[in-house]
Amino acid sequence: MKFLTTNFVRCAIKSCDGAVNSFPLKYSEIELVQEEQDFQPEFILGILPRLDWPAVLKVAADLGNTSLPSQLPELDISDPSNEILLKDLHTLLIETQLVQGKMICENCNHVYHIKDSIPNFLLPPHLAN
Amino acid sequence: MLPTPLTEDLDFEKVYEPAEDSFLLLDVFEKEKPWLESYKWSSDVPLVVEIGTGSGVVTTFVNQHIIPQGLFLATDLNPHCCNAVLNTHKSNIGKKGNLQVLQCDLTTPLKRNQVDVLIFNPPYVPSETVPEIADPDSEDWLDIALLGGPTGMDITQKVLDSLYDTLSRNGVAYILFCARNHPQKVMDNFKAKEAQRGNEWEIECVQHRKAGWEVLTVWRFIRR
């Protein structure tokens, strides 16, 4: 599971839909691996406007990274000084894989597991929608 | 004609093997390519989600040939499929493309109103009941990929009921039906229900084909 994916998923339980605490999930006991991917600056630039940046900061903090800017700066691909930040974001969002660990809903406390890089959001029958 | 992605080392007793319905979707996307290329998405990186991705041929094809700039999420209940999708994508696309796999039911862990393109080849075959989710060693995975209840619509109807909340504004869904689902009737009901909620749609049948004893259609839903 790429770091990027944490920005798109919330608790799968229907009663948590819309609850403020159901997104982002809390990431705990996470094992990380860096997996090399092609650097595509246009992709990073294109994805940034659709990210919930406070959620990026919160998940990064769960994983022990508190070095991100609190506000996302304006980025321009033609400005070479932006390349370092874009590469850093590529490393974080695309290359950082959450391989094992837990994802916890802070609304209902349900615990989901990540195994071999695949997050499992299947629910037991009594919680399924 | 665009090449079909290759699938390697898949266990077709646990993962649905690409068949006429899968290939029909590939043809749909090949035909839709110019339209999709000129479509104005709400983001430079559209989010493409395929539900019940199976072997991963459709998602891989769309990422490779149709929407290379997209972010792809593949969902499947079946853990064997989750691995299959990653393998199929990697062996055809390598380190390009951006695909993630979620093991889940339909789109339940996705935040609302963020999907720009939704693809669904549902379990559309009429059957008495819909099988329960199996344990990983089960031999029922292929039934889960196929069987959809009395008119084959049990699972598809769930997706239709939440489609407006799943898609982004101007988001597009491609959903496959067989004739025994009575797609025209399904569309009429869908339109009536959505109109009551004040939701606007443009719906069109974009593909129609007789495949063996089945008549398959693919419908395009644009959320306005």
C-alpha cells in the first residue's frame, strides 16, 4: 500500500461514513519499505491539488515523519528549485510502501490490517453493510 | 487494435479468467479512447477505480493505453485477485503507472465523490442466491465472481444505489450487463429514482454484443 493511498481510504463501516474521525485512519505498528518507482513530476504536480494535505501530515506523523511543510507550497514545474520538493514528495507518496501493520478508525476503533502490502477492508458479517 | 495485457502464472481456479465479458470491456475502452482523451476531468490526475478487478486485465489495459496519467485503485474481495492484479499490472507496465489494490467489498472504504472513472464487470449471472464471502482457501471464488442473485442484479444494484455518492462531479462509470439483467428496465428505474433525489445523469449504451449464449451490453453513466 503506497502512502498516497492513505489519502483516499476511510473506515469501511457504513455508520462511520461522514464521521470526521473516520478519515484518515490511524496507522500503527507499520513496517515500511521503499520501492523504487519512475519519477513522474507531472503526476506529482497533478495529484497535489486533490490531496487532503492535513491528512498527509497526520499519517506522516503516525509513521514518524514530522518534517513536512504545514502548508503545501505553490509548485511550478518550470521552476527548477521545486524539483527537490517534488522528488521528496515522490519518495513519500509513491515509493513509501506500508507493507505490514494496522489501520485504526478513530471513530469506531475498528482495526484493519495491512498484509504483504495489501490493505484489507473486509468486514465481519455483523459489521458489513 | 491495442494489445491485450498478458497474464502470467494465474490460478484460474481461484481468479476469474479473462473471457468474452472482459474482452468486451477492452473493446469499449478502445472505442472510447478519443472521447476519454478529450474529456475534461476535475483533476489533472483522474482517479480510476475498478470494482472486482479479477485478473487485472481491464485496469492494466486502461492504465497502459487509455488513461496513462490516472491514479488507479483496484478493489476485490478475493485475496488471490488482489495479488493477481498487482502481478498483471507490474508485468505489463513495470515501474510506470500508479496502481493500488484494496481488498474490500465494492467501494466501501473509499471517501465519497472522488472517483472520476468507475469500471465494473459485475457478477451478473442470475442465480438463486449470492454466495457468501469465502475463506481464502475456499473453492467458491469463481462463483462469487459470477453469481448475482435472481436477476443477476443483487450486486450491481448496490453499486447503482451509491453511484452518485461514489463518483465525482462529471465522473463517468462503465458497467456491464447481460440481457437477463433487463438493463433497459434497470436504467428506467435508476433514472426515476435518481430524478426524485434531484440527481442528473447522462446514460448511454456504448456497446452491445452477442457472446455465445449471452447478450452483453456496456452502459456509460455520466454524473452531472
